Amino acid sequence: MSVAPALLVQNLSVEFRTRSGVVKALESVSFTVAKGETLAIVGESGSGKSVTAYAVMGILDPAGHVTGGTAMLGGLDLLSASNAAMSEVRGREIAMIFQNPRAALNPIRSVGRQIADVLIRHGNVPRKEAPERAVEMLRAVGIPDPSRRAKAYPFEMSGGMCQRVMIAIAIAAKPSMLIADEPTTGLDVTTQAVIMDLISELSSGTGMATIFITHDLALAAQRADRIAVMHAGHVIECAATRELFERPRHPYTAELIAATPDRAANLDELASIPGALPDLRRTDLPPCRYSERCPRKMTECDQPLPRSPAVAAHMVACWNPLR
Amino acid sequence: MGNLILKRLLLAVPSLIGVVIVTFLLTRALPGDPAAYFAGPAATAEAVEEIRVKLGLDQPLIVQFVRYIGDLSHGDLGSSLTTGQPVAAEIKRRLPASAELTLLGLLVSMAIAVPLGILAATQPGSLIDHACRVVTTAGVSLPVFFTGLILIYVFYYKLGWAPAPLGRLDIFFSPPPQVTGFYLIDSLIAGNGALFVASLKQLILPALTLGIFSLAPIARMTRASMLAVLSSDFVRSARASGLSSFTVVVTYAFRNAMLPVITTLGMVFSFLLGANVLVEKVFAWPGIGSFAVEALIASDFAPVQGFVLTMAIMYVALNLIIDILYGLIDPRMRLEA
């Protein structure tokens, strides 16, 4: 924790105002990522991993509103910055890659031009040189025959190739922070490993910090320096990877680790966590949103959660943690 | 690309053959006896029969059809029974008037509808979105002859801004030497500014009438298709990579959203060909729509046949253009060809 943080998110809260009620998607989410570090955000579907990333990037749906908190990137609070300031920062200082890379690329623009668009916007690259530089970017992310591939359209490339193109677009302006939102979902296992290797290679080469969003705890364990576990819009635990696996403190984290498939010898042994995420539109949500599923629930659990600083070595949001 | 055009052209051949057969049968199935009409109300049964033989209408259908095909292959569409003029020459004279009007009408409606749809989609729930809804609802619910009459009433009768709705040119002007048949273009080629202004003045109201009529489908389709594209993954990632909102909305979103809009344009154009008939009547426009209506009332089958065939060819050509535009915009279409 000695290194300066690349990104410091504190007390981020997000609501979605929908026709069927207000969804309290994030509540007081805090975490930090140091320069050159990889933080994994894990959690089940609907736990708020992607919403956290979208809020930080300022690309929430129109229905989504940031209701509080700060996200400091260098000296700039991303949550209160103007649209103009954000569009300068996005892609230049903080970039993002998405799941389902083929859909995340413009289907009717050649991949070379899409990279060139970002280079012209952020990289101080003259319009004339941009196509050439785009080919270099494609080479940098390991695409064979890059000058021919630059003219290709996303539908002519494999999913893995498309994700490499996305990565090339993301790192085109050499950002200090990369958010990878389930970058390997939908790719086959060998491609997954190659893409993950590429991301870690690029980040270790440039000191770029990485947030890696996944629902796959095992993958997070292999790739991340630290892991933040999310449940129903809360960060319930955040610690160094080894620490988290050896000494999980939140009951939910412990259950998640126990439920990781490679620990079970067969299907019967495969543990599952009882219950489901609470409905975030409820007005009577308990302070600890896990309490209704929690086997260790006590009376204190109805009190507001204990606050711990975002930079704590091992943060846990629980009144009755393990150990 | 060349491949795609060739393929579409070949595909158009069977549809044209179908059109030739159907128009032939349809005009024969029309109620009313052309021979009786041509002979006049006082004619005897023998006189009518004589005319029938003269016109070849006493022959079996198949013989008539073979003769029709034979004439068609020479570009001969027959002659009008009422005027005696060859139909092909008449259509050639009148088509540019209709085409100029229709294209300008389409241009007017696109110039209003496309920006309106884009703005409505980028700011849903805003004032401009509501304005878009009102304009499109009004556009679909007003019959085209009614809009035309209202425009004439307000801008010619009340305000006196527009010239009398009496055709393509004021009687003090003579048409420019024919190059394209479009007065706007021909007057510019002839370097005659006054003539250009005069023909534009005549065109504005009927073109506006057609424009208002075709506004609604284009604006609605632009809005719907922009909304869909703006919420797609690639627009989100374009935003995430910090591209300016102009690039995101125009270069990324709009080019993708254009595909369904172009399809709608094709449909709208075919509606306009139909609406033309009424607008040409209201504005005394010497186009092929009014020509066809007069012929239809007189059971004059040759002009009707010629009109339907012309429309069909235009429609096929239009679809070809749309396919080519699709290919230009969407690389996936090129592959399919």
C-alpha cells in the first residue's frame, strides 16, 4: 500500500430510477487501486461490478444516477467532472474493455479506422499518420499480419481477435488505468488465457493499473494482486489475493471460496450458497444486504455496517466476521 | 460491389416480367369497355364492334398479349384512345415533372425528419422529442390533398406568398431547353436565374405537401433506429474510449442507424408515387399521376398500362439503388453478394 493510488473510489452510491421503483444498485462502494496493481472485483451477476465500472467511467445509462461519493483519478474527481472534462479523460487516462468484444466494436467500420479514431482523438497523432499507427497498435496486441487485418471488419474476425482490437483501442492513448469488464466471457479457454496474459503483460510493461471484473473467483485468484468481493451493491470484503483465500473473514467470501468448482471432487460435493441476492428495489433493505442469507446473523447485524477505510489492508463489512 | 449490382439487376428481370403480365391482365380486367367509350354514347352496336376489331380487342387474350409484347420490345407502349398520342412520348414528357416534384418532396422531408429523429433520440423525453411526436402524428393523420389545399389557401389565397397552383411554370415563362427535364436543373444549366426562381416558387408548395406527408415514417424510423443503436454495446464502448459526442452520434451511431432508415425511404418513395396522383391534381401539375388518373377514368388502357409499367420500373430501380447504398454502408452486405 506504499505506492500512490491510481484510482481511489470512496462511498460511491448509484441509483437507477426505473418505472418499477428506485434500484439502489450501489451503496457506499469504496476501494483503491495502486499504480501497476491488478484489482479484481468479483461477485455474482447483479452484484454491481459492472455498474461500479460504468459509474467511474461516466457511462451509466440515462436511468442511472450517482447519488454520492468520489472517484479520484490523479487530482480529478471522475464523478463530479463535467462531461467535457470526462470525455478528455476517458480513453486517455482511464480506458475500458468489455465482455462480448464483437458487439463492442462498430460493425461497419474497419478495425484499423476504429483504432485510428482513438489515436486522433487522444494520441496527438496527425490524421495522416493514424492508419499507420493503428497497424502498429494491432501488432503490439499480437495480431498476425496487422496491415491486412487493419482493413478487416469485426464480423471477419474471431472473438479473441476482436478482444485484442478492443485492447488496442483501450491502450492506444497509454492510459494509467484500465478497466476490464469480464474481458474473457464468451471466449474459449485457451483464448481466455492468452487475452489475460496480454493484459498483464501490457500493464506490467507500462505501470498501468488494472481493474479486472469477473464472476470467476479462480480466474481472479490467478490474475489479481488484490480482490474486492461485491454482494448486492456492497463491497463486503477487500484484501490481498493470498490473504483473502487463506483467511476469508466475511461469511459470503468464505462460502464463495468453498463453492469454487475445482475444490469439489464431484457434483454432490459442489457447495452452493443458499438464497439469492435481495431485490434492490425494496425500501426495507437491511443494512447488511447479506444478513438474510447469512448463517452467522446476530442482533447487531441490524445496525449500520461498520465503516472501514478504503485503503485498509484487509477490509471487511461485517459485524460477526470469521476469525 | 460490381458483383452485387449485377446480381440485383438479374434478380430484377423476373419481377419486371411479372409486372408486364400482371399489368396486361389487370388493364383487361378493368370494368368498362374501351371500344364503347371510344365510339361515344350515340354509336350503334356495329360501330362499337368495328372499333373493337380495329383495336384488336376481339382477339383472344393470348394474341393480344403477344402483340403487346411485340410492341413493347420496340419501346412502343401503344397510343392513347382519347388523344391519339403515343403513350411512350407522353410519359417521357411528363415523367420529369413528377420525378422532380417527388424527389424534392423526399428531400424536404428528409431534411426535416432525419435531424428531428436524431435529436429526439439523443434527448428522449425532451421538448424536441415531444415536438417530433406531434409532427409525426400530424403528418400521418393529414390526408395529402387536404395538406395541399390548406397550403394553397394559406400561402396563395391568404398571404399571397406563393404563385397560383397552376403547373410547373408561370405562363409568362417558357420552359428551359430540355437536358434533364428537371426545370430546376435545366434552368441552371441555361444560366437563367429568374427561371430557376420561378420554377422553384411553383415547386415549393406541392413539394412541401409531399414532404409533410412522408415526414412521419422517416422521422419515426430515424428516432427508433437511433435509440436502438445508441443503447448498443459498440456505442457504449465508443463513449468509453472518449470519442467526442459528435463522432459517437454521427460517425458511429447514425451510420449504423441509417440502414433501416434507407429501407423506409424506399417505402416512402413508393407511397409518394401514389400520393403524387392527388397532389398533381390539386396543383394542376402536368405529371404522369394526373395523366394516369384521366386515362383510368376514360378506360383508356394503353396509358394505364404504360403508367403502371413505368412505376414498376422506377420501383425496381429504386430498390436496386437501396441495395447498392446498403452495400456501400454495410460491409456485411458486400460479403453476401
